[in-house]
Amino acid sequence: MSPQASSRLALLRFPLIVGVVFIHAYGTSLNFADGSTVGLAGEHAGADFVRNLVVQGIARIAVPLFFLMSGYLFFYGGSWSTPRYLDKLRSRAVTLLLPFLFWNLLILVLTAAAQQLPGLQSLFSSDKLPIAQYSLFDAVDAVFGITRTPIAYQFWFIRDLMLLIVLSPVLHAAITRLSWAVLVPLYLAWQFSVWPLPMPSVEGTLFFSIGAWLACQRRDLFAVDRHGRLIVLAFVPVMLLDAALTGSAAGALLHKLDVLLGVASTLVLSGYALRSPALVDRLIALSAASFFVFAVHEPLLTVLRKLAYRLLQPQSSALVLLLFFAIPLLTVLIALLLHALARAVAPRFTALISGGR
């Protein structure tokens, strides 16, 4: 891979993680342990459009693009073989499995402890079983996400990615032998939300497979550059329409087009970012903290949101919108500070729990 292509992938990681944080801050109301709900209910046109634009129009690009990049990098370079597959499994055990286990076990223990403290009990939702009442299977399920999302629920992405990696020999055989006969049905299953498996998700399977196909075919991930302006110009109106039509039947169909154009536009715009060396240096430097921010943003984001909603009792769309922007950005800032502190105190351990990053 050329240094330029490598830099373009690296500089995308941190902005995409910020997008994930905003996705998880989308709601306008929060439930508390006493059964109360704080925040706004119903529709609020102006604020809803802004939130939909940020989350549904833009941030939702992050997850499929991460799967696309993961599939591409997993299959990129070299011929496919059993030794290479086993080597990649060993590598991903360090970069994915160990952090996955660490963070979910940590959140399980911290949540169980917090649920026993009177001052924090009110921050938990009343419709969830306390961890003290978990059976052994409940605890295992909470860590691995067998019938649910993992307790650190953002790690459903890592869970699905690990499953796709385990299944990569099957995907490789299907993609190289059948190609479009695999990708087209996957696309249709994603477009019309028809998928029989609880995991991995159809979105993850599709975009990981597209990345795998591009790598196996020795295609340039940034070949979209040749049509860059046209792609971005098409993306802007679709993005705005997607935000305006969120929740409608037409919006559900349009959203998938928004994601496809958004993924391609983001790859294109990464090339324009190279024109600013200072921006590239800053984003690549921040990319080292991307996994850590991903790992700690929940439950940190939820705690900050619940504290803010309990304190401010937002009843206006303006205040809810202000909190929608302020709390995710504060969450990212705190996570970056924690990462810097962790690296200063225990750099090797921090690298281990951040997937070797």
C-alpha cells in the first residue's frame, strides 16, 4: 500500500469514531431507575432536522466504512493460504479479542459496583435486570453478546468483525469464485433489511465483503477519486433529503443511498485532506487514540447525558440540541485526556487494551 493511501486510511479513523459517539447521543429523552423519563417527546422540526442531518445523514457512514476498511485491510496483499489465515487470527486475537474481553469485563464489574451505590442507582434504567441478579449465562451473555449486545454495547462492532474474520475463508471462497453473485444478494438483503442471522449484521457482512472483494481483485480503494466531484455533489442533496425524510418509508430507502454515497464521498474527501499537512498530522496523531475513545465513550457518554438531563431537565428543543452537540464533544475530550494519562502512566498496558495501538 502506498504511503499516501495508508495516510488516508489513518486520518479517517478519528473523525469516524467521533461520528460513532454522536450516533449514541441521538435520543432526546432518557429513562431513569425510578421510572421517570426526562427530555423531549414528540417531533420538533428544526432540532430533529439538525440531529438527523448529523447522525442519519453523516455519522451513520462511520460503521459501514469501518467494516469496508477492515475487510480491505484483512485481505490486502499476498495470496490466501491456511498459514496466512492462522497468522491473521493470531494477530486479531491481540488487536480485537483481548481488548474486547478487557473492556466488557471492566464495564460489567464497574456497572455491578455502581448499581450498589445509592447515589448512582438512579442513573440506571428501571427496565434492565441488575447485574447482582444475573445468572452465570447472563454474565457470559453480557460479556460476549450471544443473545444481546455486549454490556459495552458499542463492542457489537468488534464482535461482528471477529465473526467475519473467523468466517473469512468462506467469504474469500465465495467472493473470488462467485463475486457479484454474492455481493448483489448481500446488497439487496441490506437494502430491504432482510437478514436471517442475529450476527454478524447484514451491513457489516456487506461492507466487509466489498472491502474483501476490492482487496482480492487488487482494486484501489480510492479509485472513486476519478469521479470524486460528481460523487460528493450527488451526496449533498441526498444527505439533506435523508435528514428531512427520516422516519418515513421513502426515507428508509433513501438512507441506504445516503450511506453508499457517504462512504464514497468520505474516501474522496480524505484525498482533499492531504492538501493540508497540518490537518493530516493532527488527525493521524489522534488516530492513535481512536480505539481507546471508542472503548470508553460508553458508558461515559450515557453517564454525562443522564447527569446533564437530571440537572438541567431540558424541555426546549434548543437546549436539547445544545446538549446533543456539547455532551459528545465533552465525552471525546475526556476520553482523549484519559488516553494521554493512561499512556503516560502505563504505555504498554494502554497499548494492549487499545488493540496494540
